Amino acid sequence: MRALLRTLLAVIGVLGLVVVGAVVYVTTFFDPNDLKPRLIDVVREQTGLELTLDGPLAWSFYPRLGVSVADAEAWLPEQSADEEVFAALDKAEVSLAFAPLLTGEIAIEGLTLNGMRLNLERDVEGQGNWEVLLERLDERSEEAAEALAPASAGPAVNDDAGMRVALNVASVTLRDSEVRYRDWQRDLQLRVTGLDITGSNVNPQRAFPLKSSFRLSAYPDAAWQESDDVEPEWVSSVRGESRVRLGLRDGRYELENLNLETSTTLAALEDRKQQANLQLRQLVASTETRRLEIDGGRLDTSLVHPAAGDRALALSLGFIADLDIDEQRLHLRSLELSGPDDLDLSGSVTLTELFEAPRYTGLVSLAPLSLRPWLARFDALPETASDAALGDVALTSPVQGDLERLNLTNLTMVVDDSTFTGRLGAGLFGQSLSFDLQGDHLDLDAYLPPAEPAAESAMLRQLLGRMAYADEDQEAALPIAWLAPLDLAGELRLERLTALGLVIRNAELAVEGREGVHQLSRFEGQLFDGSLTASGELDQREETPRWAFAPRLERVQVVPLYAALADQESPLRGRLSLDGDLTTRGETRGLMTRNLNGNVALRIDDGAVFDVNVSQELCGVVAALDGEEMSRDWSSDTRFERAEASFTLRDGMAHNDDLEISIPGIRLGGGGEFNLATQRFDYSAAARLVDSADAACRVNPRLERVPLPVRCEGQLDEDSSEWCRFDRAAFQSALGEILRDEASSRAAQEIEERLGGALEGLDERLGEGAGRELREGLRGLFN
């Protein structure tokens, strides 16, 4: 046994001396540069690349056996030598483990690439210059797999030589490399610089650790050449690490516990850095099935933008992904987006036609949250009458769309105390909006700006109103500019709508428009036991917006309507019917009021004026003229059957001259004007007694012509008790005219009686008719 061991040791020693001697001989007497032509031929045969080796090939023996090459460049098969190289490197070095050589295996101990440069291009047709290389490598993939297989798992590369290549690389290093990608189809250029990749114990049978870092820059010009004057649109520093499994035989590649950190600077945001961290528990890619699967994915971001204030916005997205390249389908499951202020959005999405016209379908659900802090973060929180407005929002819906549009096809949405269902669609860049929704109720007043404090005095309100009128050029414009480029089509149905204090039941509206012209094609509902309809149009094709609207009211109760609009008790009751056709111009309320034109006709049926009885006042005048006293009981109100008036509006001034109110036994009419901008009015009315079956009191025929004139003037925000007064001067003038007429009539009658006989004799002497003509002439003198 001892002799056998000595024999074996001797044999091993001899073999070792032979190998060492061979290595010494090769490294001493054999010039590796003689292999350059053969190496160039092998590269051309395996990849189709045209290789040039300007630098030397060198052997190394200690501390490890290896070979290195410097200054290598490679061109694609159809490239000319004067074009930019497809790939280049400053230095490449391969070292072999010495001990496996004694057993007939080639074990690569280290692989190092320094200063690699790669130029990738996609032409205007979408063809990549690297695709030819991939096709060539794919044709020889089986040969490569056999050559790189471990000695224990595959046949020898050269059975005659008996040497096997064992792919168990102790260290793989890529240093200071660069990749440039030009996309002429999208006019885009990406540049990867400072690319470093390190891996240890690289083996296709086991997972091995891999680390990388690089700097990625994006330029909006595919034709750009390197220049210090060109600034990238954004620059991102990337660091990543993972455990990698290479399945060279079955084409299955795995990344385990991937952690990728990025820090991105946008040129438009200067020094504000966007942080992102991607973590994947497992990523599996199969070249055979052309599928990619991700499990346990999570993307954590910290975003900074001036629109969101100085605080970074931290968002976290969890997901599971399944990508089928051949079917161009990506399925994202278990989506969970979380963030500050109770953000919790979940769902799933499937994307199809990924490389042509991407589309998606899925389901989303937003847990209840308050929108107020989110709007405040982006300085978009509107001033609302209710501090609780937008404080409770949630939704769930199937979702579908493409890169330009999002559609919620079966939406259920809760906004505060309101619930909406239906369909909602929007352009992702704000170019379109469509909806078909129905809801239980909506208090629009809660979302409008708060009303002015009620404690202001009438004088102060009047002063402020005049100041606003004088400075209307400085008034904030209505927020309508966003509507001009919008394609709009929508319908909304509500069981109850509260707007401007009005409670409208069974409200329905339809809107549409595009290219700067938008219409309220239908608005209708039930208002205070009556009905309300309206239509309108907004034209923003010119610098000054143009408006048109046509309101309609049918038998609406006046008392609650007035109380809702004026926030005070109504001075009359009845059922109001109104028909208007109005136009105006401007983008502020002041300009719109001043430029208002059109016509409005109104009618009030079965009404009454509170706290005044016109019949009592007129009958009191009649009794006083006749020297009598009234003894009946009177109502405190003036009831009327009908009140009608039509108004013509010109540049904010409303003119009326046909007011008519039908009161039993009284005819009331008048006219005047109202300035909508200053809210001042000047109106004259007169009441006359008429002899009718329903007269309020007995009327002497001679008093039917006596009017009871009333003058109303003032401003709407003043005390209404000061608006109207009895026009004593007009009354005295009318009464005096009647008295003069009666005096003249009595004088003419008395003269006629005294001259009656003489006039008859005059007929006999002068002819028939002479007396009658004289009698009419005398009457004319007194009239």
C-alpha cells in the first residue's frame, strides 16, 4: 500500500511538472499575438461581427494563468469602417484556475472588461441594429450552451483534446463602461455612463450575487453628438443588487431579492431629486416561452415637485406581474397603492397590444379618504362654503382605456353625502371628458365659495357694490379657460339638487361641445311645486367669451323662490312663470352683467302683495272724495289674479312699459327700468278703479279716471320699506285735471240751457243745423 501511494504521488508530481513546464514554455516561447487572426475569424464565425485588435494580446502566469486584449473594436456585418463602431473596449482579461487544468477542465477564475462602449440604434421603421447580432447568436445558441456547460453536466468541447470548459467564474467585472441608445423613430437618445457590474461565483446551476451601478441620461434629440453645451432632460443615478440564476440549457433566468435604487434629477426642476426604490422577491424570465413573471414587487417613491409644495410625496406600490411577449399582454395583480393622508388604492390591470397600441382593462377601488389635504398639497383646494366639502371620497369601478383615455365603465362613487353611479371617462391629458351619471342628491352650494358676511350694513354693502362695479376690470375671471379645448359630452340625473339655495328635484342636465363651443343642451327639474328648464351656450373661439342662455319657469311658488335667492322674506306670493332669451359677453361677472341683452317675459298667477291693500287705499280715496267713511273689514294683503310684464335688456339695463296687474275692481299698470350692474331701479305705477261685478267698493263713474300713482326707486340691497312711496304730486295733478274737466262740462251745460231757446230760434232764421254747430263750439271752449 505504501508503495502504491508513493507511485501515485510520483505520477501526480510528474504530471504537475509536465503542466508547469508546458505553461512556462507557452508563456515564454509562444507569442499570443499570433492568435489574433484566428480570434478575429472565430468572432466573425460566431457573431458576424468584424473585429479589430489594435492593442496587444498578453499572457499572464502569476499569480494566475490568463490572457488579456486591449483596444478592441467591432462593427456590424453591414457597417462600413468609417461609421461609428458598434462595440469597443479598452481592455479585456480572462484568467483561468490552475488546479482544474490538472484534471482536464478549463475553469474561468475571472473575467474583466474595462471601458466597454456599445452603440445601439433603432431606425425610423423601428428596426434595431442589434437584431442581426441576436439572430446570429440565436442560431448558435445550442453550440454556446454546450461550450459553456459544466464539465460534469455536458460533453467535452473537443472530445479529441479531452478538455471541458467549466462555467464557474469566481469573478466577473465590468468597469467604467458606456451604452448609447438612439431611437430615430421617437427622436430620443439615452446614454448610460459609468456602468459597473460585478458578480462572484458565476455558475448556471446556482444563484450568484450580482451588483451594478450606472448613470442614465435622456436627451430629446436622436441626432445629438457628445457636447458640453447639450443638457439632458433628466439624469438618473441607479444602483442595484440581486442574486441571479442563469438557466443556459432551459433558457430560464431568475433574479432573487432584487433591490434597485434610483435618484433622478429633472432639468425642469433643477436640484429637486426624485427618489425611487424597486424591490422584487423574484423575477423569472423564460426565453423559450418568452414570458416574464414578477412576484412580491414593491415600488417606493419620494417625489418632489413645485406644484406639490416643499414636502416630498411618498408613495408605495405593491404588485405581482406576468408578461407574455408573444401575446403582448401584461397582467398586473394585487395592485396596492398607498401614501399619506389615508391614500389606499387597490385593483388589477391587464394591458394588451403592448408594442403597438397599448390598451388596458381592470378593476380599481379607492378606500374612503379626504381630498382636502391632497388638493391643499397641490395648492388646488378651492374655497368652499362648507369646511367638510370633499372630506369623504371613495369609488370602485371596472376600468378600461389606452394611453390617451381612461374610462370608468360601471362607477360607484361616494362624495361626502352624495352617491353617484354610472360611467365616467376622461382624457389623460385633459383633452376630453364624458359622463353618464345618476345620483341621489348633490348640495352644490357646499362646494361654492362662501357667501359674504350677513352682518354688513346696507350702506356698506351699497358702497362695496359700487366699488366692485367701478373696479370690475380687476375682478377675477371666471374659471372657464380649461373648458375651451375640451371635448365634452355628459348627462347627469339627480333626485335632488341644491344650488344657489334652490332645491331642484328630479334634476336632469345634458352638456356637449368641442373646439371652444359648448352647450347646455338640456336642464330640467321640479322647483317649488313648479318646473324649471334651461338651455345655454358658451363660445370661446374669440378673445372675449360669448354666452347665450334661455331660462324657463312654469308656475313656481314665489315665496320660497324669493327667500332662497334673496335670503329674506318675500313681499308677495303667487306662481311665477318666466320665459327668457338672453345673451352677453365677458369672462367676469361684472362684464357679463353690463353686456347683458335679450328679452324676458314673466307672469304671476293667483298672487298677493303682503302687508298692503291697494283696494283699501283706493276705496279710502273714493270715500274721502265723496265725503263718506268706509265701514267694511279689509284684508292686510292685496290679492290679484294675474300680474304680467315683459322686459327688454340692453347692455345691462332692463326696460319695461307694460306691467299689468289684475285686481278685482282695480286695474294696475306701470313701467320703468332696472340697472342690473348697479342694482338700482326706477319704476312708476298707477292704480285705477273700474266698475265691475267684483269691485272692491262702489265706484262713482267720474272717479274711474282718478289714478293712484306710486313711485318706486332705490337699490336692491337697501331697506325695502324705503323703496316705494305715494306720488302725491302726480295724484293732485290728475285729480285737478279731472276737476277742471268737470267744471268746464258744467259751465258749458249751464250756458247751453240758458241759450237753448235762442239756439232753436237761430235754427229757424239761419237754417237747420246752425244751432247744433254753435252748441258744439261752446262745449269746445270749456274742454
